[in-house]
Amino acid sequence: SAAPLHPVARQALLASLDEGWADPARLYREGRRARMLLDASREAAAEAVGCRPDELVFTPSGTRAVHSGVAGALAGRRRAGRHLIVSAVEHSSVLHSAEVFASAGGTVTQVPVLRSGAVTVESYAGALRSDTALACLQSANHEVGTEQPVAEVAEACREAGVPLFVDAAQSL
């Protein structure tokens, strides 16, 4: 949403509209063609983000991906605790997920940022608690472009045994 389509992405989109309109779960010719296009796009996207194609899930939007990821991680970590950490400059989809979590009885700590829009590793590490189920940190801000110290925050979270959810949509 922040830049025009790359020419290769535009070509892939047009091909999918022209040739991949059918249900990829069906066995008729157009369905098989749609499945091949879907599989090829999954392989290309997986290569771009450095994962296996079977680890990649397509969603209708980045917002849906964040909502599903945060909700799923929190549900899976219910026994670990009911505390969530977010930075003050997360994308609205993360902040809305935090609001939903808080309205369901969870607690949320919002880590402040410097004037540059970046968190400090120390402030983030200081927010970690024994009941922290998940921490969230965007890799780059979608409005001002600030890059967060993701690797350092990830190390602090790893030491505390807390998974870090990273919204890397703008970095890609």
C-alpha cells in the first residue's frame, strides 16, 4: 500500500487474473492451472522471506495476517501468561489486536520510543515479565521508515523465553 507494484509482481497479478481465476482445489484444467500459479507464487514468496513454501500462509491482507498471528500466538501461550508487549509505534493492526487481548482480560505493556521512533533494547527488555506470553515489534515503521533493533530485542526475548512476533511487511 506504500509503493506501486513491482513490474514482476504486476505481471504475476495479471497472469493470475487471466489464467488463475479458477478454484485451485479443483481437478479440471483451469483449476490445475490455478494450482500451478498458486504453488509458483508460494515458492517465490517463500524464497523472498527465507522460509519453506509449506511454512507460508497467504491471507487477504497484512491486517488479517497480523490479527491471526497475534491471536494464534497468544492462544498457544495461554499457560505462559496473559501479558503482551507492543511498541508505541506498532501498526494499527497490532495495536487493535492488543486492545482485543486487553478487553478479554489480558494485560498490555506499551514500550515507549525515542524521538526517532525506535525502541531501546533496554526499555523493551525491562517490559518483559515472567507472565509475558508474547512480544510484538515491527521491523520498520510504515509511516516514517524507522528501523527497529529487532535482532537485539529478539535476543532479549529469547533469553526470557518469550516469542517475538515481528511485522516485517514494510521491510520486505
